Amino acid sequence: MYHRILVPMALDHGLSPQTLGVARTLLSEGGEIIALHVYEAPSGSVSSYLDAETVRAGYDRAQERLDEKLADAEGVKGVLIKGHSARTIIDYAKGNSCDCIVIGSQKPGLTGFFLGSTAARVTRFAPCAVHVLRSSRHP
């Protein structure tokens, strides 16, 4: 079993209860589950149309949504970090000695095979074991 499990959470997907359940099953006694949401700040030309207050409001709303999702998840530590999803998940796992990542994944369409998904990149480059929970519904 695992001692420190990272569960990346997309706040707009419904897989969070299932991925947290899998993490609880895999967790060693006395272990820790960390629910991580990566906030991707607006970039490129979009950012030139947004003021700092609007960007901060988006970040604060992400924190509120993460807290709401974890309200009934006893013993789960919530973490919100700014960054690029896959790279930030991998870096967080490395920097925090995570020995397992439990990540949800939508069934990809054709574009998912060409562009790659967050779950695929995390699986490919993670410094630890990765368990992928596939959604039974199509995107």
C-alpha cells in the first residue's frame, strides 16, 4: 500500500468521489491523501483583456470549489497551486515524496490520442506509481 497519495482534481469533472475512494482503498494506515487542483491562469492574448482583480477572483473561486468538494472528505488535505496541469502534478509528486498518484481520465476522443491528455502525460512522466480511473461516460 501507499503512504502519500496525490489525487489531482479537476473541479469541473465528476470523478473526484471515485478517485478519492480508490485512494482510500490504496492508502496504508497512517498515510496521507492530498487532493490537488492545478489552477491554470489565463495566458496568451486572453490575459491582456483581464485585470489582476478578475484573475484573483478566478483563483479564489477555484479555492472555494475545492473546499466544497472536500467538505465531506475527512482526512484529505486540499492543495491549490497555479501552473500547467500535467507538469505541476508531476513536480508536486516529486517535491512532496508522493508514492502514488490516483488520477481520473475521460475516455479520449480522436484528438486525445494526438494531443495527449493530462492523465497520459502524468502516467508517462510521474516519479511514482499511477492509478488511472477511467470515466464510463464519453466526453
